Amino acid sequence: MIPTELEHTTFTIERDLPGSPAHAFRFWADPRLKALWNACHADWTVLEEAFDFRVGGAERKHWRTPEGKDLTFQAFYLDIEPGRRIIYAYEMTFGGQRLSASLVTVELKPLGATTRATVTEQAAFLTGGTREQRIQGTEEGYDRLVAAVERETVHAH
């Protein structure tokens, strides 16, 4: 067994999205729209994918890297208020070793003609040294979300 170093962190990311909170919410709730921004490594092979977006539901992804390492993401939806809030817990593993466990709160609030998405993640990193990577990867993901919402908003008109 590999010894673990426990590190806690909390971080918040804010992004302004075009359209209403109900429109923004769809990019978490609809698997086609979520895939536009949530996939991050084009060279990884998807081995398993499940999406059950409801309170008590779960989301699971299992990938294999080009180097042959497996990565899993498993989330459990704890609270969903359409157009306003999503709370979920998730864990990630890499090569069979748990990397982290997190609690995430997504808040969507109207801001004029846009929506302010505030995402707060409380994470426990079990392997040490992955905190900065997680924050950077999460920020990049939410940058992709902004681009996806902008593209879909343009195509809808």
C-alpha cells in the first residue's frame, strides 16, 4: 500500500455565462451539453460512462490514458434545485489509488442578461501534490463551459 498524505483545500471559481440561470443549468443537466465542456483529455479512451442527474443519482466515468493508467470519476448528486443549485460529492482514482474526495456546490444567480456561476469545492487530497493540478484543471473546465454556452447561445439564435 502506498502511504498517503492528506491535504485539505477549499476553492471557489466564478464564471459569467450568457443567458438565464435556467439556460445555464442545462449545461450540467443535459448529458450532450455537459459533454461539450466536461471532457478534458481527447487522447484518453472512455471505457465507461453513466449519467443519472437526479437527487440520489450518480455519474461515473472511467478512462484509460495512452500510458495504460485508469482514471475514474464517480459523483453522487445530493441536492438539485433546477436553475439555482447543484450539490454533489465525488471521488477520483488514478491507477487504482484514490486521489481525492470532494464536496461541490454550484450556485447559479441572475446577473443582468447573464448568469453568475459560483462553484465551491471542498476537497481532501489523499496522495499529496495534486491540489494545484485540480484547481487548474477545474478552472480550465469552467473556461470550456463559458465557451460552450456562448457557442450554443449563438447557434440557438
